[in-house]
Amino acid sequence: MKKSPLTGKTILITGGTGSFGKKFAKIVLDELSPQKLIIYSRDEAKQFDMQQQFAQYKNIRFFIGDVRDKERLKLAFHDVDYVIHAAALKQVPAMEYNPTEAIKTNILGAMNIIEASLERGVKKVVALSTDKACNPINLYGATKLCSDKLFVAANSYSGISGARFSVVRYGNVVGSRGSVIPFFLDKKKEGVLPITHPKMTRFWITLEQGVRFVISRFEEMHGGEIFIPKIPSMNIMDLAKAIAPECKTKNVGIRPGEKLHEVMVSVDDARNTKELDNCYVIQPAFHWWSDENYPIGKDVPEDFKYSSDTNSQWLTVDELKEIIKTI
């Protein structure tokens, strides 16, 4: 087994029955030999299905609970070393219509994770974020921005030997639930693909890339960082050509709460951002933070912006075809 900060540790992942959680569990259990992996989620049916899929593993446990329930979290966090917070309500249209539910899960749930971690002596927490949290224009993005701020600020009152909290922010996950790829594959049968805007771009990351990036942050994090992986962009028209070159396209307009391009590091974040080989690190603007935490990183220019339309890495139609085959 590969030696990792997760090796021999007890790890808990919230929202663990989702696509990220299942891929994370498979990689960690196969490669990193944790003492125990706890799947924390609220859906008993999904937990039952996952139990069947992971029946060969003896060190996985399942814990039904909601991140809205702090007392349940405290019980689940007993003797836990590391937490990955992946639970969220994330469907943009649904959150626009049900804003209070997004706030309860994405914001109050984040507060519960932080408080339970501090009370139970958890060592490190990595919270998953989204590109929509940067300069948000929809409620989902706004709740995740608030969540990010909570996790960063938590380091200010956790003490020198207390829990460390960091955030990982990345773009669209290829083939995840709600992704455009399954939608296009379904629409392919009708011969017409609905396109919101022909110039629309998105950051693109595979599930495995996302999981491995999160795992690597446990070794590198000091607490307070927002980590952004360097990943390629794709144009929606190129994706349409890769999935169904024979189909016509129909422009249906940008939906409410949707951006033409996504940004993961804003110009305002740039003054606190370091560039490393494989990622950007937005450092917290707090008195306790030392710039020497990342001595090998270089400061980005003051006018820097990491945006999907000005990205230096782009997926070609052929590369998109290869990615689609893996779904």
C-alpha cells in the first residue's frame, strides 16, 4: 500500500454515497489502507446499495445522519482523524426555488461540521467547494461562498493544536449526477442538442482527478487555504461535436443563475494567490498566516484571473471523445 497521511487513519466523508464519495472510498480502500472509512449520509437506500457494492471491504462503516443535525455529527465524529465534507444541495434551479433548504444544508451544515470537528478533536477537514462560489450569481454559489468563508475562518479559533480546515474548489465533474454529458447522450436520440450559448465554456475535471487532488491536500494543507487545481476548459459546442456530430443544435438561451464562463480565482483573490506546479492556492488574509507556508510557490500577477474562457489548457474534440468513453 502507498504511504499517505490517510494510511492508518479513521476518515469520515459526509455525503459519502454520492459520486465523489463512492470514487473516494474505492481509491482510499484499495490504495491507502485506512484504519476505518465512515460513510455519513442521510439516504438509507443509497447506503444500502453502496453496502452491497463495497461488501468485500471490512473497514468501511455506514452512518445515517444529516449535516443539519449537529448532535448526530458529534456522535459520528468520535475518534475520527480526518473529515471530507462533500454533502451539499447543489442543483441550481432547485436551490433558486428552495433557498432556505440550501441555507440549512450548505451554510448551517458547514457550521455544524466545524463545531463538531472542534468539539471531537478532528485533526484535519477538507471541504469541497465549486467554481460557482467565486463571484456567485446564483443561490447555490452564494451558499458555497459562505461555506468556504466559514471553513477558512474556523482556523482562527481552533487554536495551535486544534483542527485544521481547508477548501478545495474545482469545476464541473465529468459524468457526475446532473452533468451535461448524460443529458446530451439522452437528447442524442432525438437528433437535436439544446445549447444554452455557443460560446459557453466550463472547467472540466474527471472524478478520479478530483478525488486524488483532495487526497493530496491532506499532506500539503496548513489550514485556511482554498486549493484550485489546474484543469482544462471545454467549449460546449466542442462537447456537442464529441457526443453527437450528426445532431443539429438549438440555442435555448442561458438559464437563470447561469454564467457564460466560470471563474475559480477572481482578480480580487489574486493578491493572496500563489501558483504551484499543479494548482493555485488562495491564502487566507489573516494575521496568523505566513507567506512562507508555500515558499516554492510564486505570486500571481495583480490582474490575474483564472477563468474558463482565458484558460491556457483546452480539451479538443478528440480528447472529449476519449473522456466520454470512460463514463
